[in-house]
Amino acid sequence: MKIRVDIGIASLSKKEEEVCGDTSRIIEGKDSVTIILSDGLGSGIKASILSILSTQIAAGLLKRKLGLEQVFATIADTLPICKVRDIAYSTLSILKINYDGTAHLIEYDNPALILVRDNQLLKINKQQRMIAGKEVFESFFRIDVDDLLILVSDGVINAGVGGLFKLGLGRERLLENIFKRDLNSESAQAVTDKIIALTDACYLGKAGDDSTSIAIKGRIPRKVVLLTGPPADQKLDKIVVENFTGIQSWKKIVCGGATGNMLSRQTGREIEISLEYTDPSVPPVASIAGIDLVTEGILTLNKALERLQHYMEGNGLKKADDGASQLAQNLYLADEITFLMGTSTNPAHKEMMESLQLKPRPVVVGHLVNVLRDMGKEVNIETY
């Protein structure tokens, strides 16, 4: 069974420090996702640089398809040892989750991964070994839908040391809090936000160390099928609509007025068009029974592409009720996407596209496919 994960990350900087010395990084691939957590020695800018260096090296090597052992060995050879304290300048946890449910973990001087299933702590079999002269723990295991995995830096485990708790929060108290509050039922981001809030409370609002929490939750893949444009041959209308409506357990999206009318005509379902413009630059949405989202075509597709490209440039994804924002959000949240694209052209659109500098349907869909694949999504396209 295929599996996907949601990931939540939250950090807390040491008091009087402007930056956190912990760094986390997510690398998404076609068949897997890799989560990296590094804790730089000390705190502040120096610690941040050291942890960023570790994660940047790891990310670069992983993108070159190197195995986790090779990645760790390279980092271990690159980062020096502190001569005063005789410890590495940064810790490292690298967790690779394949979408078939298998996982590979290497931990170096970070607190051990927590794996919760059905509100019970699962034991992970670990092998202690030497890689590039460093003593690490390595494990191979499987994750299931609804599993909760938690990675933390030692700032979480040591929260409140010498104050609220003599020896700090500790792993056992953290686990007790997770089970008592039933965090296993929360979203990944909610879990990690609550762990960091607990950490801050243990430090009485004056964090004694940088602290980071990463929560990972297994889930079934989210799938979207998007129908846009009638086929060039009108005789194929019925076949295209049957293919679209016949796909089960997928979120269904229709983009285009003519496309919506074709679907309505073939299924007998009435199309209702809203007259409310939540964004003056985007046409209003419509509704058809059994369809999750119905939007205008060319303009909305172009606007959705702009929003996703904006996100890929490091900006936030706009959350709004207009059709383009809803479309972008649905595509962003999906893991597997299929475009069913008709190749019929509407001469009336030509002047509008030229005046508004819009990309025609085949071009904008092609750009969307490329952007979504760059985001690590599985994308297919069928033309009619």
C-alpha cells in the first residue's frame, strides 16, 4: 500500500538569541521524502551556521541519489570535532520514508526517534555501528497510516533542567504528555506546536537551549483528477466524461465554462454559477453535484499557476476563496494528480488571451505539470 506523510516543524530559540541553532530540512522526491534535523554546537549564529552546513550538505547529496550511509559519512568527514569538548560541531538525524512504507533512519547524538501507533509506543530495533569514525544508531522499519513519528533536539528533552525539573523534561515525561493529551489524534503541525509550547513552559518562558520538534504522520495519498477543455472531436465527449466521473476516491475538479457545460449535458446534473467575485481578477466559481470544485478555465488556470510559482520561489501560498486560490491549494495538497485535457479551441478566447497575456490551455497545463512535478508530486496528463 502506498503511503504519504504530513510534516509539522516548530522551533524555539535560546533566550536572548535571535536565531535558532537547530536546522531542519525536508527533501521530497518522486518515491520518498527525507527529513533532516541538525543541532549545532552551542547556540546563536555560530550554532545556526554549523547546523545549516550539515543539512545543506545532506540535501545536496540526497538530491544526487546517494544513500543515507554515504550522506552521513560525507558530513562526518566534513565537520570537525570540538577540541575542548571532544564532540562534533553538530548532531544529525536523517530519516528517509519511502512511499511503500519502508523507512531508514540514521541518528547521531540526537534524542531517539519516537514512533507511536494506536496510541502505543513502538520499539524500533536499532543497530549501533561506526560510520566514518562516528558512532551512530541505524534502523530500518515500516510505518503505517496514522502512525506518529517525532524527532526532537536535546533542547526539548532537557527543558527545565535545574529548574522546573532537576534533570529536565526527559523522554518519559514527554511521552507521558503525548499519550495523556492524545496527540496521536492531532495533525502533524498541531503535535509539534504543542510539544514546543510544553518545552517553553518547562523553561518558564526563558529557553535555556535551542529546541526543535518535528512531527510526521502517515496518511493515505491524496488524489486529484482535473478535467479541462472539451475534446477536439465532440463524439468523444461522453467517453471523456465517463472516464472522469468513473474515477473513484479522487477529488474531482472541473476548469472551464465549456467543460462544465459538457459535463452537465452528459450527466444531466445542473450547473449553478455564482455571481460573487471574492477576487475581482478571478472569475467566480460554480457548482455541480458530485464535483468538488468547478472554476472558469484559461484565466483561472493561469492565476493558479502564478500562485504555485510564487510558492516555489519561497513565498507563502495564498489562501483565499477565489477559484484560482482554491485550485492552487487543491493541487498543492494533492500527492497524485491526473489532468484530463481536451484539445478543442475557442476562437473567442484568442483576443482575451492576447490582451491579458495569458498562456493557452496546453501551455499553462504543461507549466502546471512541471511545477507540480518539481514539488515532488506524481502527475499524469491525458489529452483528447
